[in-house]
Amino acid sequence: MLPVKELCRKHGFSEPSYYAWKAKFGGMNVSDAQRLKALETENTKLKKPLVNSMLKIDAMREVLKGK
């Protein structure tokens, strides 16, 4: 078994990245991690229309404030 430092060097990522990954995914099995990734992707897709709507509302408020 390789020490964490050597494992990180071998695969080209930092130790803090390893520990962040371990904290996030350490207790999960593969299907849990896949589901989390799918939910994060869906969340990102849903945020884009929300942000656009919020920008439109702010723009409308600015226009109405000027009248």
C-alpha cells in the first residue's frame, strides 16, 4: 500500500485534493457517488434558467424605477 503522498504524486494531484475528495466521497459506494454527480449536474442545469430569470426581473425593476 502506497503512502498518500506517493499516491498523489503518482497520479498527479495534490494531497489537499485527495483529502477533499475523501471527505466528500469517502463513505460512499459507487452508485451513491454516481447519483451525487447526476444530482449536481441536474442542479447546475436548473440554476442557469433561474439566474436568467432573476437578471430579467432586475432589469425590469430598473426600467420601472426610472419611470
